[in-house]
Amino acid sequence: MLRGGPVAALSHDRRHAIPWGDKFSEADSDAMGIRKIIIVGGGTAGWMTAAALSRLTSSTSVSITVVESEAIGTVGVGEATIPPFVDFNRLLGLDERELLAAVQGTFKLGIHFVNWENQGASYFHPFGNYGYEIDGFDFHHLWIKRRMAGDERPLHAFSPETMAAMNRKFAKTDANQREDLPPINYAYHLDAGAYAQYLRKFAEGRGVKRQEGRIADVHLHGESGFVRSVQLESGDEIAGDLFVDCSGFRGLLIEQALESGYEEWTHWLPCDRAVALPSAGDGTVLPYTRATAHKAGWQWRVPLQKRNGNGHVYCSSFMEADEATDILLANVDGEVQADPNHLRFVTGRRKKFWNKNVVALGLAAGFMEPLESTSIHLINTGINKLIALLSLDGITPQQEQAFNRLTTKEYERIRDFLILHYHATKRDDSEFWNYCRTMSIPDSLQEKMDLFRLNGQIFREDDELFTSTSWVAVMLGQGVTPSGYNPMAAGLGGSELDKEVKGIEDSIKYLVAQMPTHDQFLRQYCPAV
């Protein structure tokens, strides 16, 4: 269970009890449904939520208040995102150029993994697809078939994102006039603190109020256990109907007040510490994140326009903090710009993300290490589900159950994908990697690995986040090799298929050749303020 501070004292006031699902008369001050939304905590999660919900302030009688304290710091070393985040900002109506200039933003085409299968080995996990579907089959099945027949071309030759990244190039291709040129899928690297400030300005411009102060107490309704109000150290009390807990690891409302419970996954994802720091840029801004495995964890490098974000995620059972810091400092590109920031975490999730009238988002909901840049994405999808289920008439058990069911599935599928990186390894050079290689894994992940080994099949359920490309990239990159391919693809071949495959490769080569370097594109498109 995550505990980031003293447990808040809880006061119960039975004069304001709200029995679950009851209706009230207009004489009751709590009878108006949801009229006051209180977001506890700012940061990325709080201001993303405020920005997304801000439309309510102009179209309804709902008020939104963000309660945060300047005294509570953030990590602030740079953040990597995935493509759905681009859509989130578009839906808000934000100007991409202006946004990226304000947050030192750069473009991200995928993640370069180093030393994961073995020391010295590397692979690239791209956004987008390998080739395109041919006669109903994912391209990787045709690639496996041709590979077994002697075709030496690597799979990444058919990924425009990988080829652009390898050449340190980037361009937005949504305006291409040639139909044979594949689109470039991308996300961003950004300064998360600057992004929160940017969204704060946006949200306040749309009517969201901000209240400075630290929360000293949480008041609950006596019968229902709903949160009635939060009380600041100043003595001010802020009442609300719906509370969004964005208080980080502390889980001030969802855990300390409502005791929702926490499900740990450290037996599968044993890293529980990180040391982070910024460093000066080295003159070239790479269009991808780099994740380098070390003896008891891994190191991230997130390139911003003027600096790099760096961190070393490690397992305290196999490595001391001083050694982890030394490894990070020995492998940082550019001059270190701040003292190391040491972090503790427990990988896992809340047993309830929505409990009574509290919805937890961000670190208050759970922690998934940033190996695949899912932190901001989980905030995004949590907001999406909240908006989809929101009713201003009040809160029902059905809303809570749906939100919790869907979010649990989402966390578990991301969990499995992260475990794959640790378990699918040949490394035997440290106790940490021996543990990861031999540990038991969830049945859901074992099934995915077995199916892929059988015939290259990637079986995805519903709307899970990671695509076939993602699973194929990590499986192959870490030595999970299929013994065959879908037998229905056996009949595909001949000169027409040869021509089509060659056309894909040539289109990608042409596209990448026309691109400017990533640095050139940034200077022209969105130079940092």
C-alpha cells in the first residue's frame, strides 16, 4: 500500500449524510447532483483533468476548483508520451507549435531498447505499423514467411518510424499528396512541469479556479462515507460533490481517506526505486526515447530541445542507491544540471480507482514504471472514461463499477507488456536478470508468448493499448522467435507479392530521404521559448 505522508484525520458529519443512490429534495444542499468538482492536486494529472473538464464551466452550472500547493514539488526531468496524447491535445484545441515551443517539446517516433535481450543487443519499438495488411494478414506474417525462404531484409526496413529514427530525421507526413507514402506516427517528449503550467493557463482561461494550499483534513459524510469537503492548513474548507484525486503517490483521498486498497505487482515488476536528473543537451536532439538496461534495472534518456531528462530505475533488493546513482552519472549524455532526485514507488494499482465520489487519476491511481511511456496515457484514458460515464444528476454504483472494471483491464494489459521486457531475456550476468528470466508470469502473458512462438500470432483483446506492431517488436527484439506463420498465408507469393513488398520498402526509403533532420524540423516548426 502506498503511503506518502501522515494519514489524514477524518471527521464524520452525519448532518450531511448521502445514502447511496437516494434522491433528495431541493431543500437539501446536497440535492443538486454534481455542481462542484474538486480536483485535489495539480501537476500533469490535475491540470490535464481540469483542462478536459473545463468545457463544463461554460456549458453548465458546474464549477471546477483545483486545490494544489506550490510547496509540493514534482520530479520535473522530462516526460515521454505515446501517440494518443497527440489526439488529447488536438481535442482540447491546442496549437501544436505553440504547445511544443512552450514545453521544450520534441518529437518521438518510438523507443530504442539497448542491452535487454543480451548486453550489446538492441532493437527499436516503433509507433505505427510494419508495412501494411496484405490480403487480410498482418505484414509480419509475410515477413516471417519470406525470412524462412531466405529474404535477409530486417523487419525494421518496413517501418517508416524506425528508418526515420535511425537516420535522426523527422517530418509530419499527414499532408502528403502521394498515396503510396506511409504516414508517420509520432508522440512528444516534453517538460511535464511546463506542460502542467501551460494547461493551467488554458483551464483558468475557461473558468477553472485554483486554490493554493495544503490539505490538512478530509471530512466524510457520516452514513455514505462520501467525501464532503477538504480542509486546508489555513482552516478554509472546500466542499464538493465529485472529487478527483490527483495527489500522487499519497492517494490523499482514494487511499488515506477511503482506504481503497492497493494491489502490488512487485513480484513481476521488481524495480522499486529511481534516481533522476536533467543534463545539458549535446547538440543533437534524437527523435526517440532510449531505454538502456543495466545490471539491476534500466536507464531512460528523454531528449528535450534544450536539455535531456535522465533516470535510472532499479530494484533495491539487488542494488544500493549509491551504486544506482554512480551508474546513472557514468552514462549521462551532457553536463549534469541538478542534484540527483531519489524516488520510491511500488508498482501496482488501486483496488478501486473510483470509490464513492472520488476518482483517482495519475499516480494516485497506481504506478506503472515509465518503460513504455504510459504514465500520461493512463491519465488521458482515465479522463476519457470519467467523461464518458459522467452524469451531473449524481453518482451511481454502475458508474463506479464500469470505471473500475475497464481501468483494471487496462492496467493489467499494460502490466503484461512491461513484464515481457524483463522476462524475455537471455541475460544471466546478474542476480536481478536471473530472477526476471526465471520468474513465473501471468497466464495472460504466457498465452501471448506461446501463441507467438507457435505461428507468429498476436491475439489482442478488445481495445487494449499496445498494437500487434508493439508486441512483435518486443517479442522479436528480445529473442521470442516464432516457429512458423499463419498457414493461411502460405499461398501468398509470386512476383506480384515480391513487387508489393519491394514497393513498401522503396516508398519508405524515398520518404525518409526527403525528410529534414529532427533538429532542422524543430528549429523551423517549434523552437523552444
